[in-house]
Amino acid sequence: MNTVKESFVIIFSFAFIFIVLNTPLYAYKIPVLGFLIFFSALYLVFKRRKRKGTDLFIGSYPEIASIIICLVLAISITGGIQSNLFFLLYFLLFGIAFLFEPVIIFVFVLGIGAIFLQDALLNDVFNNFIKLGSVLLLSPIAFFFSKELKNRENERRAIDEQTEIILEDAEDLRSRLGSKSPEEEEDIDEIIETASELKKGY
């Protein structure tokens, strides 16, 4: 389900960019970008106040969509594939890898291709395709980075669940009626201590 939602965020972002760049809205691309930046800043400030001073950026879908739209529009406005800001797409690629499911990286790369392919066929075609190819070549690295990150998150979640079960069982054993020998009490305390350290340290 997350994959579907995340794919929609990426597709919506690039569809919006495509509409701005290929309709009469193109004449107003700079005001549109300015409005989006202003609106996004207001949104972040409002959300931070609502969350009472927590992190400004939490990686929500509206935040990700606004970042993609603003960055790609800024690149398109400042020269497209030959823009000096084109390198920001590399950071955006790994940002997607960090926040979304691994497969979404390829949806993002397809979106980049759809937006910049026409530019790549103009002027310095060879260098333009090298730039596009660099994004394509980085996508498997970002994919495996994202996959490894998700695996670690799943391992952490599984360890947390298992240690919670161990802690609950140990506490239940300790609270049961009946006399226990000092050795049994010590074993229970050791189990609780080890499980707590495992939970904190992983």
C-alpha cells in the first residue's frame, strides 16, 4: 500500500511539472515556482507550530512532493539539463531512497527522463545524455542503499518486538507468587538487564 501511495506522490509531482512546462502556464513558471516555495514555507511553519516545536521536516508526502516540484522546476527554469543546479537531482535521488520504498527510485528516474529527455536531444546531445545516464547509473546504487536501510529497519523492529516479549515474560515471572531462590531472582534480573541493553544498543 505504501508503494502505491509513494508512486502516486512521484507521478503527481512530475505530472504537475510537465503541465507547467508544456502548457500556457510556462509563461508564468517563475511566479508558479515562487508561489510554491512561499506556500511550502508557510506549510512547514504551520506544521511545526502544530507539532509544538518538533522537527521542521518529517518527510510527509506533501513535503516530498513540494521539494521535488520546486527543485525540478528550478532546474528547468535555470537551463534544464544544462543547468548548474542539475547535480541537485543526485541528492534528491538518494533522499527518495532514504524516505521511500526502494522500487520508487525507478519511478523517480522515469520521471526525470520524461521531463529532461526533450532537452537532452537539443544542443550538446552527447554531454546531455551523459548527465541523464549518470542519474540512471546512480539509481541501482540508490536502490541497494534503500533496500539495505529498509532491511535494517525491519531487523530493528523485529528485535524490538522480541525484546518486548522477553521483558514482559521476565516481569511476569518475577511477579508470580511463590518464593524464589536468590539464584532465580538473579537470573531474572540478568534476563531483564540483557534484554534492555539489547533494545537500547541495537
